[in-house]
Amino acid sequence: MRLEQALGLTLFLLPISAHGQWNPEQYAELYNGCVNSCQSNARLTQSERAQCHAICRCVADRLQATFPDNSEYRRTFALLQQLPEQKAQIQMIVDKCNERFFDRPANRLEAVK
């Protein structure tokens, strides 16, 4: 799944729900970008695509809880290759959600160029 692309493409507009300092628009941007990317992924089955909303909610909620400051998350994601500990932290969040809904880890995260 190209969830990592959705995260990267939406990281500049990111928000998160009531857990952190992400506003509703930021959260919706990440969540909607994730869902769109997930549902357009040709490698997923129809039943897996039905899980896109749940996996994206999982990722968005966990990212917000881990990075309550949205701008910190955006900076971290933009510099992903230079911050191995933070990259591992974000990868673990995405993997846990992917494993929960798809029984496999996510693709490796890459920073957006």
C-alpha cells in the first residue's frame, strides 16, 4: 500500500482530532489523502479496500497522539531520511495499523521530495 505516499503528500496540511494541536482541517487532509491513496491502490483486494477508512483513522489518530504539534510532525516527515529514530517511530505506527487491518507491515516510508 502506498500509505507512506499519502502521509507524505498530506503532511504539509496535516491536522489531527481532539488529541493534539492539530486542527480539523489538518486531520481531515491527512485522513482523506490516506483514504484516497489506499482506495486507489491496485494491489489491494476489494475487501482490503473496505478497510481503508479504518486503517487511515488508526494512522491519523496515532500520529496525532505521537506528534501533538502538527508542525513538528510535518518537519519530521520532511526530514525523514535524516532522522532515523523518528522515521522508525513513524514506520512503527504505520506498520501497526497495517498489520491490524491487513495482516502485514506497510511499505517503507520515504520522505517527499
